[in-house]
Amino acid sequence: MSWLRPSILWQSRNDIIAKFLSDPTAAARARWVALARQRAQQTGAHPDFVISCSAGDTISMLVIGDTGEGDNSQYAVASPLADMAKNADFAVICSDVIYPTGDLDDYGRKFHHPYRNLDLPIYAVPGNHDWYDGLHGFMHYFCRLDDAGYLPQFGRGLVARLAGPLWRRLPQTNPATTGTVTDERRPPDPLQPAPYFAIDAGPVRFIGIDTGITGDIDEDQYHWLSRVSLDAPERPKILLTGKPIYVDGEHHPGRVTGRTETVDGVVTDPRANYVMAIGGDIHNYQRYPVPVAGPVAGGRTIQYVVSGGGGAYMHATHRIPLINVNGVDESKFRCYPLRRDSLARFSQVIDKKLFGGSGTITIDAPAAGRYYEQRGAATARSNRPVADRLSLGERIKAEVVHRIPAGRFFHRVGSEVFDFDDPPFFKQFLRIDVNNRKITVSCFGVTGCAGTEHTPPIEDQFTIIL
Ligand SMILES: [Fe+2]
């Protein structure tokens, strides 16, 4: 799958239509949630989509972000994940299960087969790409709900009326492919109740929200989020969201359609007892330990994490500006890959694409480390070697590669153009270990190199005392 193919970009056009013409996501989600409520009523399941995954005092779970391109970088992560799944209770894919458009026919190659050795239940929060087929593929596998007859609803204005004919409709599924798909992995047990849901596991509650295509949540989901966040105050909460709240040095509180409240307003409410919020969407790792008010004197810290490096193309970290946001600066910020390694790897990829791998524009990691150390970036403060000095040539190369945009046109097109499919990859996933006293979060780096296939290094680790 190449992001440079016009057909792939055309298939993903619902992103542009939803953002600029009319977004049918909220109405479609309301329909899915109505079906889920109906089923919960009939089966006597929890009316607010709360399931229980492990009643014991200690649990381990895995968080994988932005997975499904079905290529080498996804398979590289699948191998260490399978090792770690042996000692974990469940896993959650934090957004964008299937690229480019979430189709059910793609679940075989991009979900069931890569994860065939992960012997544990996998849940997921949908990302924008999962919504490009109206969430049908996602709902079929994770929630066992189907509604193929549903027609997307657009607004009434002239611009909104343009959206209907342009919108990519639900593709015909191929029974031959779909049949093999469902055989390879059984759906999670207990089943995921709805596109948004909560999992009580050990002493904590994980809350997964559905941020659709644009990142906004609807009013009904907001009321649900408030309820499941406040009705078990004794449980520390961990939010799982498609769109991260802190990312690339910016704060995105998460809008609620038609209201002034935000998702982050719920997360920072001391009564809700959140300790962490994890988002996908951006394909790298970032951590912002943000100081917030109350309830104890001196305040507390909420860990805001981006964890989207689960398989898809890498978003450059060297484009992240020096961090200074809501009490988090470079000394507290963490990312993977380090900016220096991101710059060095992109310089190789760009060199290969533009100069045939002649080394014209490549810069090595120790030199890139010196370059960022001089700029005051935290990435230089690591256990990796840093060059003593930069030659003029290295400085010019670093300046050039650093400036090549990986900006926000379409889906931040720079990083897709330079997608690479050979190691080292700089992928990552999280393992979260919980007991009654503390939560330990480990970010494992995955390079795709044989030496660390079964021993992925810990690139960041932190503890939350309960
Ligand atoms: Fe993504």
C-alpha cells in the first residue's frame, strides 16, 4: 500500500468531505450506538457499555496505535507483541485499525493475519480511517453489529448537498475474503459493546472514546463520558482516544459538538480521578506530564501520551518544536524516536528517494544529536553518542532536512511521501502493568532489526503511584 497512489488518496476522500462539506459521522454513530443500546437492553448487559476484563488485583495490558497498513513495519511490531501477549490480559488498538479506509475486506491482511499469534482479546477505539467506510468493518469485527442498509445523512445546505454524491459508499464485501477473515481470530470475549466503551480491569477503568473523522465528539457521547468518568470515583481512569489531547507541543482539549465543555475538561476534573490519557493518530511516541489542580494540596500530574507508532508510516519527531506547553518544557517532555534519530533516518530516506542513495544529504545520528543539542532540544540528552562538533557540510545538511515540511496538508503529507518499509523503523507500543499501589507504563521501541526482535528496548518508562 503506497500513500503516493492516487487511488489510495481518492479512497480516503471522505476525510476532506467531512472536514470541508458535511460530516455524517455523528448521525451514523448515533445509529450504531442505538443498535448497541438495544442489544444491551435485550441481553441485560451494562447500559453504559462498561465491561469487565480482569477482576484480579494485578493486570497487564498492551496499547497499540495506528496499525493496519499490512506491510513490513506492521509485522515488525507484531512479533514482540506476540511475545508480550503471553503475559497480558488484553490489548487495545488506539485508533486507525485498518488503512486506508477501514474496509472489512482488509481485516484479513491487515489485522487477523499479522496478529494471529496474539493470544488475547483485542479491543479498539476507531480512528478517522476506520470511519471512511462508515465504521462498518470495525463494528462487524469488534462489536458484531451490522447495518449495511444504513445511508449516510448529510446537512441541508447547498455545500452539504454536494457531499452526498462525492461520499465514498460502503464497498461490496467479497464473501471469499471476508469468510477467511472471521475464521482467523475470534472476536474479543467479552465482546466490545459499542464504538465507545469502558473496561474495568484490576483497580483501574479504561475509557475509550470515538473521535470520528474530525476529532469532535457528539453531545450524547459527552454525557456518557461524564457518567462513566464520575460514577466510579475510586477507580483511577485512563482515557484512550483517537485524537491525542497534547501533541506536537500543542494542547487540543477535544471539542464537543454544540457545547463549550471539552474532553479535557472531564479528564482534568479531580472528581473523575484520571491519571493518564493516551491518543493515537500521530505515528510516534510523545509524553507530556502535565501538572493539574487538586484534589491534594500541591496538585497532581496527568500523563498525556501519544502512542501511534504501532505499524503505519512514521511521523517525523524532528519537526516537533521545542516544547513549552501548560507547565511541560523540554526537560520533562519525552519522545520516540528521538529528534536526532528521526532526522538521521529521514535524511537516509530522502537521500534514497531523491539522490538514489548516494549519501548526498544523509547525516548520521551523532551529528544530528549535536545539531539538536545546539538548538536546546531534549533529544540530545540521551545515552546515544553525540558528535563533538559539526562540520559546515553536516550543519547545512541538517538545516536542509530539518526544514523539509512534514506539514498538515491532507493528512500531513510530508511523512507519507517519505514512508519507508525497511528497518530501522522506530515503531513502538505500550505495556501497562497495574497493581493496587501503582501503574507502570513502558514504551517499547521496535526497530525491525533481528537483534532486538524478541528483546525490544524500553525507550521510556514511568510510574504512577495510586
Ligand atoms: Fe493514523
